[in-house]
Amino acid sequence: MTDRIDPSETAEIWRGLTSMIDQGLLKPTVYEREYIGLTSVSTALQDLSNRKIWGKAVVRIERQNQKPRL
């Protein structure tokens, strides 16, 4: 949530944001780069460190019918 003291103010803010999202006025930043598999974690961390992306790097782990290697 927020650090606001008045819960009704927070509710009003969220109503406004929800309306804007529903109207398509707010769109998330989506990065073209995809990090797939655990082998890409080091690249994702390097890209974060080098400020090629900001916020969070999402690493997709594909579920496959493979046995663990351990």
C-alpha cells in the first residue's frame, strides 16, 4: 500500500489508477529482453548492474519433463 494516514485517500488514489488502467492510459514498461532458464541469471544480474534494465529482471523457468541433474 502506501504510507498515507487516511485510508479513504488511498482508496481514492487506487480508484483513479484503476480507471486509468481500464482506459488504457497507463501501460507498464515491458523490456524486449527475455531471460530464460537458470543459465541466464548471471546475464540478468549483469544487465541490472550495468543499468541496461531497471526495476526487476524476470527469469522464466520453463517446465519440462526432465529429471533433476543432482
